Amino acid sequence: MRKLTMIILISAVVISAGLPASAGLGAIKNRTAVVNAPANATVKITSFKFEPKVLTLKAGTTVEWVNDGGRHTVEADDGSFKSNVLKQGEKFEHAFAKPGKYPYHCEFHGAKGGKEMAGTIVVTK
């Protein structure tokens, strides 16, 4: 009976913590869990800014920039990615495979180094 109670208790903690059932006691004890990264993340282009300005995600995630108005571009400061000119309703996607910081800007309304219309993607392992 005690063993069954313990199993039920552990299951309830795992479920309420949002951990996968396979995480086990080690994840609860150490307060860590491996959670699958979302396949996609979205940055909105609106009012001459990128929202969010800084986006942190796991390696392997694809970011989709969605233009809510005007004419804009998405261009990495280091030139590693660049969109065409995006009109309202258009989108641009880029997959981030390696950890690092990826600053970017709109070539019309921003500049390298985080000036004006700019943002940063932070990729973790």
C-alpha cells in the first residue's frame, strides 16, 4: 500500500510540474527537465519594431518573422540570413542550428549593433 501511495504521489508531482512521465525522481530532485523545443517561434514585425526584441530558444528551432504592416526586411548583422522585402502579411523563416547570439535588423529602419529597428535571437543548446 505504501509503495502504491508513493507511486501516485510521484506521478502527481511529475504531472503538476509539467515534466514528462519518463523524467523520474532525478528530475524532480534536481529540479531540471528535458523539454522538447518548439518547432517554431514567431517574431512580429509591427510599428517599426520586432516583438519580442530578444527571443531565446533552443538549437533546432525555426523562427518565423510575420510582417503586420509596412515594408521591412530581416537581416542578420553578420549576413548569415536575409529576407526579401516583406510587405504586410508576408513571412520569412530561418532555422537556428547552433547555439549563439544572432543580432539582426531591418535594412530600411535599423542598423547593425542594435540600432533602431533591431532584435536578437539567442540560441541555447
